[in-house]
Amino acid sequence: MVALSYLIWLPLIAGGLAWFAENKKSGSGNWVSLISLFGLLIFALVLGVQSQQSGVPLQLSWSWFARFNIHFALMLDGLALLLIVLTLALALLAVAVSWREINDKQGFFHFNLLFSVAGIVGVFLAADMFLFFLFWEVMLLPMTALILIWGHEKRRYAAIKFFIFTQASSLLMLISIIALALIHQDMTGEMSFNPQALQLLNLPPSTQYWLMLGFFVAFAVKLPSVPLHTWLPDAHTQAPTAGSVLLAGILLKTGAYGLIRFVLPLFPAATVEFAPVAVTMGVVSIVYGAVMAYSQTDFKRLVAYSSISHMGFVLLALFSWHEVAIQGAILTIVAHGISSAALFSMGGMIQHRLHSRELGDMGGMWKTAPKMATLTLIFVMAGIGMPGLANFNGELLSLLGSYQVFPVLTIIATLGIVLSAVYGLHLFQRAFQGPASASVADLNGRELVYTSLLAVALIYFGLQPHLILDIPNDVIQQLLAISKGVQ
């Protein structure tokens, strides 16, 4: 279906138009990006409805490099649809929070923002391993530019660190992809980068294990998981607010997506063998991220470490190979994408007003900004895992499912819930309660609209989690069928 490719080409075209329009008239780039992303979101939902009604994923495949049997192959199934909708929705948020924050090279900023969106959407749609790697690299370049050009005081260090970590780990994945294609050629006489064809390979256990590690490291860096996490706090802290929204809300989710889409189905036996190590990494990330979050004095850096903690639940759940745990992982991916993007938006608004991210420069802001305080409290409660909000369902199911397989490690992981309450309430108390040390303007109409929509989404999906789980159910069932063949 040719229309699938429009989800990739249209953001690139829109980015060029936004750059051109901004050069002609100041401020027009905001509107071009906003309208384009809203149209893309509607278009993605229409394609998603068609796919869900037919019960068959929408697919597109063109021969690209025929000599190597590489195809420009795209597929829109439930999981891809869910994450593409999340991507476009949070990209709209990124444009909204940047409306007045970005004053330098605005046209080029919007081009990089939409270029990044095109790469991320390509990652979620790619149904060819080489194409997947191409889009994996494509989304890296504009994100590095966003940090390097529009970031804060230590932006150069953060951008270089982000680039090196991602690029080095990506090379390991590329080696594994090429190795898989060559093994397929040795076994069948034809090179292939088709994941479905590569799943049929009968790989020796040792070969499967080492190839799996190549993919795992690349995805664990993006997730990120301790000890491959050190790029994240710097990147989040130094990125502009839009960059932080994309990083926390979407880019981290590409790591989880890679685990679900490729690592688990391609190397089931190796992942079962590696599961105790991966689950331990997830639990360490949960506890370590929470402890480090509490020790931070920088608003954005605290939220960055909390993301490491929350994504640890995803790693724990996925390598438990349990239906309930996998459902919890997918719920956590979506819920954390919304709540973390919301908190980074609040941090950006506070920094724009105070010209500081330090909690010590805040305090007592409830008196002058009650709307901001109320919505921030909702987002903090979501991060804590308050019942009735979306994050609670994801973490609860992750823990319930993982307990069936790794009871001791799961019990340790529950410390993350307790510690999240400690650092979350600490953040809110330092910023909004106590003696007034800072006076800030409350949310304006535009800010109130998009932050309120985020709060409504967290509450709605907290009360109706099945709306998220029903969409990627086909992918969940496929993983469970693979796991039964291994056990």
C-alpha cells in the first residue's frame, strides 16, 4: 500500500516547507509544522482503522537493492500503529512547547524536528532489517542537531556523547544484521533481510546468542539500561524542551520496540538463556534510576533519571516472556511516553520563566502559578503510579507477570514504586511548596490546552487501558506462540 510511505515522505516535505516559510515570514514555521503534524496524525489514524478493520497489517514492498535482496518494505500492524500515533501526538507537543522558546534559526529547527519524526516513523514501519537500520541512523542525525544547536550550556558535550553512544552500539547491530543475511545465504542460497524469513533460520545456540547480543546492546543503549545509560541525563538536561519531549516520549521507546520486534522473535532461545541477565539489568535500572533521581537538584535531570527507572520495568517485563508482563510493558511504553513528555514540558516552561532548572531557585510557585502546579501534580502522580492513571496499569501488569517467572527480582523491583513516590513528591515539594522563593507567570491559554490534554490522556487510559492493549494484541499473541515453541 503506497500510502504507507507517505507517513515517511510527508514529514520530510513538511519540514522543508516549514524551513522555507519561516525564512519568508517569522513565526510561520510553527504553523506549518503544527498543521502538517495534525494532518499526519489524522492520516495515520485512518490507515490504522483500515488495518484494524481488515485484521491484516498494511504492507508495502518495493525491490530496492536487488543484488542483495534488499527491499523498501513497510508494515503497519497494531504495535507500529500505536507507536506512530504516540510519535505524531508528542511531535505536536514538541512544536507547541517550542512556540516561543526557539528564537534562533527557527526554520532549520522545524526541519530537524520533522526530519527526526520521519526517521522515527520509518523505524516503526520498516519491515526490512537493512531499511530498519537506515532509519535507525536517520533519526540520530537531526536529534543530535537539536541538542547541538538549540541546547543549553553544555550542549556540545551532551550531543557528542549521545552521538557516540548511539553510533557505536548501532554498529554492533549492523554487524549482526549482515551476519544474519549471510547465514541465510549459506543456508538457502539467497541473501535476505526479511525478518520473517530470518526467523525461520535454525541457528546454532552459540551463534544465536552472540547475534542477539549485537541487537540487545543497541536497543539497551536507546532504552536506556544501566550501565549503558550515561548519555541520557546529559542529553535530556542540555536538550531544548522539544528535544527532551522527543527523547523521553519517543526515542527511548524505539529501544523497547526493537526488543519486541526483533530480539524476542528472532532469537527466542538466546533470549530465554539471557533473560536472567536482562531482567537483573532491568531491576538495577529501576532502583538505581530512582535513587539517582532523588539526589538531583536539576528539574530536568531528575526527570531524566526517573525515565531510566521506569524503562527498567519494560526490560524486566519483556524478558519475563509472560503475557501479562508483555501487556504491562506496552502499557508502560505509552504511559511513560505521555507522562515524561508532560514533565519535561513543565520543566521547560519553568526554565523559560526563571532561566534556571535548579530546584533551589524554585519553591512556593503554587501561589503564583496554581494551574501549572495542579497539572504538574497530576503528572507527578502518574509517574509515581497512582491508581486511576495510565502508568499504574503498566507497572502493575509488568510486576504481576514478571513475578510468575522471576519472583525474587520482581520483589526487589517493587522498591522502584516506593522510591518513585519519594523523588516525585520531593520534586513537587521543592518546586511548588514551601516559602515562595520564585514568582512565575501561570500557564497561558495555549500552554493550558496542551498540558490539559496530556492530563486527560493519562486519566482516560488509566481508566480504559484495554484501548491500548487491544491494538497490538496480534503482536503479543505472535510472541506468545514463539515462546511456547521454545519452552
